[in-house]
Amino acid sequence: MDFKNLSTQYKNELLDNVVPFWLNKSQDQEFGGYFTCLDREGNVYDTDKFIWLQAREVWLFSMLYNRVEQKPEWLECARQGGEFLKLYGHDGNYNWYFSLTKEGKPLIQPYNIFSYTFAAMAFAQLGLATGSDEYTHIAKATYDRILERQINPKGRYNKAVPGTRNLKNFALPMIMCNLNLEMEHILGKEFVEQSAEKLIDEVMNVFYRPELGLIVENVNADGSFSDTFDGRLLNPGHAIEAMWFIMDLAERMNKKDIITKASQITLQTLEHGWDQEHGGIFYFMDAKNHPPQQLEWDQKLWWVHLETLISTLKSYRLTGSQESLKWFEKVHEYTWAHFKDTQHPEWFGYLNRRGEVSLSLKGGKWKGCFHVPRGLYQVWKELEIS
Amino acid sequence: MDFKNLSTQYKNELLDNVVPFWLNKSQDQEFGGYFTCLDREGNVYDTDKFIWLQAREVWLFSMLYNRVEQKPEWLECARQGGEFLKLYGHDGNYNWYFSLTKEGKPLIQPYNIFSYTFAAMAFAQLGLATGSDEYTHIAKATYDRILERQINPKGRYNKAVPGTRNLKNFALPMIMCNLNLEMEHILGKEFVEQSAEKLIDEVMNVFYRPELGLIVENVNADGSFSDTFDGRLLNPGHAIEAMWFIMDLAERMNKKDIITKASQITLQTLEHGWDQEHGGIFYFMDAKNHPPQQLEWDQKLWWVHLETLISTLKSYRLTGSQESLKWFEKVHEYTWAHFKDTQHPEWFGYLNRRGEVSLSLKGGKWKGCFHVPRGLYQVWKELEIS
């Protein structure tokens, strides 16, 4: 592979195709914030505003401003979204709603802790971009709420009867690996280093099951395997995404053994999650090969493949593993062949098992200005320094 | 079509294939109740017990005992499931949990009102089968809970912020059309007749939208169309199933105009929901042809097709519509060709858009001893009297 040409390919796709799409199509000029429900050509088909995606777009444009180029239109795009979130996104006490109407009226209560994590990430990066203490304060106050809620993230919306089957979920420790690095300038070196030990242990020794060679989505509260639908659930894309968060954290902490292990888990997950028949990575699987509950289990999702490009490439740069490079090339081929829309800007998100487009939207309730541009940015930069 | 041969085909499939499968494979001899997570051959792959499916199997075996033949093993199968539900299925006050462990420990809180409706239906039919006042009392007490909860069915688990977008959902009035007839011996003639007016109005004049010619899953509290993801959501199988509930109710009330309208809505929904490319009926659609949120939107589900067989055949018997008979034949061909497992008992539940098996399970969290045997029974009987 010619890394120089490839790096240019990712950079150009990011700056000439994907970023202009969101900059021009998603901003709500009337009420602020962003429309994320955009059809194949970028037309708005629904106006609800989902906090995950509002926050992620604030983060993305702040990040581009901070790390790529100080373009005033990027800063303004991030800032206006941050203002909308600041005014309407929470209940006054940094409990972040799940969704709002286009005017900013709350639709769905603050039941989802990832609305908080993406808000914290957004305001931390926006604080850096603007130098505003107010935004940095919002990031810190939101982070405090996350710590308060982390024991029972769903709070009063938790439908599990206490005591029968107490499970803990992989997503929060996984996201915290990334969020703590994003917020180190606010949280401080000591806090990040101390938390890292616990987070790495949780991801690599509790949710990673050596008997399977895989990461599961849920374990019993005592850390043991739960032979239930939730306990057997595998989400290969999730596990692989977590591995680049772990590699970043381990690089920051200078823990080579953890980098090696994360690289191995990436490869093991790919071997297990790759669809031998049609190509691409499955969305959900069952650790014992029972039928999963998720009807969409065999679909091929954009974020799974973009995150895999990042993890395999970081693994190659940090360990020199040729196996990682081979997988990067294989997933690169699949991803560009199937997810890139060659007729209209931005990428498809949802393919069926055969790799055919199942939903032609460019954005919706879950797909917004995040995984495609973050993935393109990360791969561009990794290729530059590899 | 030779209705006599066809009737025998449905009867034999019910009594020689499907009923023995559940009778022999699903009963938990140790703790009582039923395992519903059964793989293609009928082996148990998960032991959680979901109240919807526990109650539906109690209902099905009671119904067979009451309407087909007084087989002691059918009654015992229903009775032991009823005992398990009576002891473990609710909180002591007929608030029905969503799921239990195999031993009967509650797993998921009583957040779902359809656990209540299926429990009421089960105990009403079991009361008839056994002559037990205790079971009939449980059915009545549960029905009272449903009436108390119907304004806000999700109760404290409702995540919608009050006041912003108050929607009401189609499923409850739809199910009540059927449940009231199932429970007329308990609720009384007068109650059923009075409720029927309101229920028929709700289904046929509020959730049915003449401008679309279709039934939507959610409307605003004032009965107007909501141009949102929830408001645009179509579930063709749901709408078509409701039409045979309405036809039954209208037949009971001797309302010929309602029968005619229900027959028309069935046909309109089929025309709209039929996949012209691959055959079969879509699972979810958007009333304005925007992308739906449900990733499984284009899958072909067993219950959709079985319910359609019932509705088209009732429509034919009650109105003489040749169009209904044509659709019955078309859906009959598709259903037997794609859902029936010719190598192992019972039917597949989940096909992809092309009609290929996506999950080979015979039962799971949502598929149990219900739509296949109820559909076979209903079609058998309709063919007999047509």
C-alpha cells in the first residue's frame, strides 16, 4: 500500500466531501443546532434533534478547528451547536435529555448516560476551540454527573428488578477510556492516570473473556460470564472500537503489553466477526452461536467498519503487526466499495448482509456527523505518521 | 381453491406438527411454565421466561381444549403454565412482570401493558377450560389493572417528557377489540357492546387515516396526524391483524358497514405493504416514504403473514370479495413456501427481504406458541365454514 497516496485519499474525502456535506446541509439556520435526519442527497426528512448527534457534531467541528485548521466557519458551526445544547440540551442541572424538537423543547427524558458523555466531550473540545471558561465548566459539571450516575446509569428508567440478575455493561468503561483522554486538560494528569489503571483492567480483564478470546457486552456485577441473552451478546464493532481507545490510553501511559493485547483482541474479534460468505463485519453475534435477539444482527454498519480501519491501523503502527496491516487493507477495500456513495456526498450507513444498501439515508437518529469524519481523520493522520 | 382440502391441510399442520412441537418441547417439567427459546429442532437455547409468551401458550392450549377437543394433556399443559404465572408472573397485585428466570424470579419490571392483556386473555380462557373461579378472578382483576393503566400504559417507565409531544399508540385499542370478545363471559354483554362503539371508532376513525388509506401506529393525543418518526410509522401486519379483530367485533355487533370498511383497509394495506420485488409483506414502513428508524424494516415476519391469512379469509367469507380471496391465495403461497420448515417441526419466524431464513429459531423472546397455531386454527375454521 502506498501510504502517502492513501493518506491523501482519506484527507480529501474528509475535507472535500464529508465535512462540506454537514457544514452546508445540517445546520439549522432558524433555531440553531443541527438537523441530522438527512436523506441520500442531504435533504432534511425529519427535524427532531438527538443529543448524542448534536453533541458529536459540536465535537467534530471543534476538533477539526483545533487539530486541522482554524477555519472560522468550522468554529462558528461548532459554537452555534454548543449554544443550542447549552440552552436546551439539559434540565438546568446538566442532566442531558435524549432528544429535543427542532425548537429545543425536550422530547425524551435524560435516561441515557451517553447523552452526557458526548455532551462532556463536545464542550471540552469546544472550550479548547473558543478558550471559553463557560464551555469548559459545562464539560466538567457534566463529567461530575456521569460519575454520580455510573453505578446505575439508567437511573429510574432501569427496568431490571434489583437483585435477580445484576449485569454491568461494557459501553460506559469503553467510552470513558476515550473521554478521559479527551478531557485530560480539564480532569488533570493525575486523575487520568489513576482512572486509566481501573478502566484498562475493566475492559481487558473483565469484559474480555479469555475462554472466548472475545469481549462481551455485559457481565455479571461480580465480573463473571452470564449465560443469558445479554451476557452472550457480542458486538464486534464495539469491541474493535474500544481497542483503539485502549491503544490510545496505553500509548499515553506507555504500557506496551496492553498495546500488544489490544492488537491481538482486535485481530481475534475480526476473525470471529468477519462474514466469510458475503464479507463485512456482523453487527451482533451470540458468544455461543445461539440466535441473537437483534433482528438486524447480520447487517453491515458504517461505524463498525470505520472504527475497524482505525484500530487495525493503530495496531500496525504501534506493533508492526503485518496481520493488522492485511486486515486494514481488506476492510479498507470493503468499506470504500460498499459504504461510499459515489453519486452523492457522504456515506451510506446501513447495508444488508450482502452489502446492498438497506437504508439510503446519510443521517438519522443514530448516524450523524461523527464516525465517518472521525474515521477519515484518524486514518489520514495514522497513515501520515506510519 | 379446494377449500375442503385446504382446510384439512391447515388442520393437520396444526394438530400433527405445530401443537405436538410445543406440547413436547416447551414445557418445563422442573419449574413449570414453558421454555420458548427453542432452536430449529426444538432444543432449549435460553431459559428466560417472557410473560407475553407464557400467557399466550396458556391461552392457546386452553383454547384448543375449549374449541377443538377436550384432550387431558392440552388442559394439563395450560393449567401448569397458568399455575406458574399465578405464582410468579405478577407482583401480588396483578401487575405483570415482563420476564422471569426459569425458576420464576422476576427479571424485568411490569412496564409493558401487553403482559397484562395476554395474562387476562390466558386466565379467561383457562377459567373456561377448568371451570375455576380463581382463574376467572385473576382475569377480571388483571382487566381492571389494564383499565387503570390505559391512559399512561408505560407508567413510570414512560420516557417522554410530558407536554411536548403527547402521542397515543394503536396497539392497545387494537388488542382490546380482541380481548373484550375473549372475555365477554366475564365482562358481560353490556360492557362489551358499549366499549365496542368507542374501540371501533378509535381504530377506524382515529388511527385509520383516510388521506393515506392506511392505519398509523401513533397519532397525537387529539387524534391528528403527527409528522414525526412515530407518527409516520406503519406496521402493515399490525394493521391487517387489527382488521380481523374489527371484523370479529363488527360481526358480533352486526355492523355490516364496519365489516366492509375493515375489508377495504385490509386490501389497501396489503397493496401498500406487499414487496413487489421479492414478495412478502414489509415489517415497517414510513407513511411519507422516509427512511424508518427500524433497521429490520424490510424483513418478512411469520406473524404478519399468518395474521394476513386470517384477515383476508374473514374478509372473503363476510363480504364475498374476490380480491380478498386472491390475496389469501397469494399470501398462502408465499407463507407455506417460505415460513414452513420442511425438515423440522414448526415454522421459521424471521426471513430477510429475499425470503431467506435470517434466524432459524422456532421460538425466542417474541415468537412462541401463538401466531402459528392460532393462525392455522383460524384459517382451518374459516375454510370449513366459507
